[in-house]
Amino acid sequence: MELLIQFLTNTGYYLADYRHIIMLLIGSVFVYLGTAKQYEPLLLVPIGFGILVGNVPFFKGFGLGIYEPNSVLHYLYFGVTTGLYPSIVFLGLGAMTDFSSLLARPKLMLLGAAAQMGIFFTLLSALALGFLPKEAASIAIIGGADGPTSIFLTAKLAPHLIGPIAIAAYSYMALIPVIQPPIMRLLTTRKERLIHMSELRQVSKKERVIFPVVGMILCCYLAPASIPLLGTFFFGNFMKECGVTERLVKTARTAIIDIATIFLGFTVGASTQGDVFLTGKSVGIFLLGAVAFSIATASGVIFAKIMNLFLKDKINPLLGAAGVSAVPGSAREVHLVGQREDPTNYLLMHAMACNSSGVIGSAICAGILWSFLV
Amino acid sequence: MYGLEAINAANGWAMAYTGAIIVFSGLVVLSFVVSQLNRILGFWESFIKNFKPTQQSKQTDEIKDEDTFVVPHCVPSDINKAAQYYSPVIKELEQPFELTSLYAISQQKGFPHPHITISCFRQANILVPEGDGLFRWNQPQNI
């Protein structure tokens, strides 16, 4: 009988408190949104299920939890805390990215830079709210709308905040269809939304092959701390474009990125143990994340309008919203908003140019912030 | 510490504007380089195009020099015609010569079946023995 009672006191049912229940609910919502609503399922399903797994209460000291040394989850989490998974995800991302539209119209790259202003505004806001500088920088990077970059920088600067920051970043990425369109419509007139972009020129294979080399050298020399992200990103893209490593590219854009995404999502989800996750700081991070994401979207749109003051060949200011690096969600949203005004207006390829420059921009920002605060 | 005091203490303003300037200038430079990439490649390709004809003319000259070495795809049945193809090869050899030297050069030039052809030249008395394993080329009269 005593043995039975001892066993029962070690079960999750006995050890659970309200925080675990809240987290189980949050995890269930993520899984529901991913599966039923198909909001970013590749991210929300692993994260959501990871939250469920991470919030099973257990007897401390058994080597089960993600924060307990020598546990299996701890070893899987190693890829997050060292920045390994984000780097691998960037390799696959590079192998999937087509820079043709960006090469055809390089000025759209400026929108990718403008959308990073949300990061620096949020940095100031987080500092003002009392976060430590390293925490503030980690929160600010949510404005880049890039999950792997957010995780990478947080792992380097404020590892104790990986859970809330990753959840915030991925939540806002999944909520792009909710967050971005109102901001886009608020900041643009109907006339502006109707602007048709001129056709993109044909980009030669040589340009596409040379770009990742030039891009890597210019960006990584500027911010060497971004090498783990941009080095693999441009390497993946070079493999894709050079045309002689088809097998490697195929693996990078399928198996490798999928494996990294699964473990990244699952372990980040599992790191949100109720007792660690449900704090006042997490609430602040969520609020600041929303601010960062909104300002990033707005600054891209406003900058596009400013560019139009000087350009003969006007650009559709909606494209500015795709300057955040949520690939391809924000580009798709820009396209849809444009099509709602005029079904013959195809903005997707142009928006992808801004999107891919946003990826580069946010990775540079991560490198800059890391080097400022190390 | 909160508010402006916290921002100032963490050197937040400097971090924010320096960071913004760096990322902006980085992407402006990249954008500029990318916009010039097309032109640079265009310039390079036109340079290569201009450079190529000189190379080609050189090659043509070389071919002209070597024009004398017309290598037939198959050995002509007419032995005199075959001898016509072989006469430039003979010019490279000092008279008299060893058949092995003729064979080596013919093979090097890519003549088909040089062994059989040389044997036919022997039979047709186009290759005349001089003794000591040496041969002289007896040019057929009707060439």
C-alpha cells in the first residue's frame, strides 16, 4: 500500500499545478491551430506537441526534464542552446530560396532593411520596461519575424528566455494573416494598393551563382557574428544555383531542414515548462513581440511610401510589409491584400524579393546585437 | 531601472541608431553591388567576346599551318591518293627513315590503320628499302 501511495505521489496527476494546466491548454491551442486551421503547421505542430510533452509534471532528479543534465530532452535541446538547429534551418532555407526577383529589382532590398527598424524600436522599449540589455536584444529580434534567428540570438544572449521568445516569434509568424493586413490597409491608400509593379527582367544563371558568394562576403564581413546564419544560408543557396550539387541541395531542402525543424520546434515547445514559462517576463515578451512585429510591418510600408517620393517607377507600398523575414507568409499576405483590391495585381514575386532581403537583414541585425552585447 | 534612465544606462540609443545604420548601410551596399552585377557581367561577357576572335584567328592560323595534315576518316582504296595524304608526314622525316618512325608519326596524327597503309605502300613500291632497315619515299608520279 505504501509503495502504491509512493507511486501515486510521483505521477503527473499528483504533481500537476495550475501552471501545467494553462500550458497544456496553450499547447493544445497550438496543435489545434496547426492541424485544424493549418496556420504554419510545420512549426505549430512540433511546438504545440512539445509544449504538451514539456508540461508533463515529473519527479525532479530523475533526469527527465529538458533542463536536467543528461536527460534525452536535454541532449536534443543542445541544438537549440548552441544555435545548431537555427544554423541548419538556414542551410535548408538557402537551398530553397530563389533570389531571382531580388536580383531583378535590387532596390526592393531596402524594404528588407527598413522593416528591421522594428527590432531597434523594440530594443529601446524593452530596455525602458526594465529588461536587461541582453534580454532586451533577444526580445527585440522578434521584430525580425524570423523564428530561427530569434532562437539563435536568444540562445547566445539570454538562454533562460528561449521558450517565451521562440513561442512569441512563432506565434506572431503564424498570426501574420491577422496582424499585418490591418496595418497595411491603415498606412496605404487604395490608389497606392492598386499600383502594379513593372515586369521583372530575366536574371541570368551567372548572376544567381555569383550572388550568394558576393552576399556572403559583404554581409559576413560587415557582421561576422552572423556567420552561423548567413554563412549556411548563402552556402545552401550557392549549392542550389551552381547546379552541380543536386543531391546535396535536395537533402538540404528536404531531410536536413525537416529534421532540424522537428527537433527545434519540439524542444523549444518542451522548454516551456509552466514553472519556467509562466512569469511576468513572458507576458512582457509577448506584448513587446506584438509591438516589434507591428512596427516592423509599419516601417517597411512607410519606407516604401518614402521611396515612392523619389522613384519614377513607383513601387506598391504593400511590399514594405514583406520586408519582415517571415518567409513566405508575409509575401503571401501582401499578395492577397493586393489582390483583394485588384485581382489582376500579382505582387507575390516582388514581395518574395523583400522577404528574402528581410531574412538577410534580420540575420545581420542578430549579428550586430550579439556583437554589441558580448 | 525603467524608462529613459534604463535606456541611457544600457547605452540603448547608441545601440539602436548604430545598429540601424549598420544594417541599412549593409543592405544598401549589397543592393548597389547586386544592381551592378548585371552590368559587370555584361561588360565581362563583351570583353570575352572581343577577346575570342583574336583567339579564334590564332587557332585558324594554326589550322592553316596544319592544313597540310589532312587526316582521312578511312584509308582511300586508291594507293596513290593514300600516298597524297601521307606526303606531308614524310616531309617531317629525314630521308631515309625507319618504318617505325613513319608508323609513330602516322599514329600520332591520327591516320586510320597506319600499319596496313604502310604495308600497302611497301607493296606498291612507294616505300623503297635502302638497306639497314631504312626506307625512302618514292613519290608516285601521278600525284
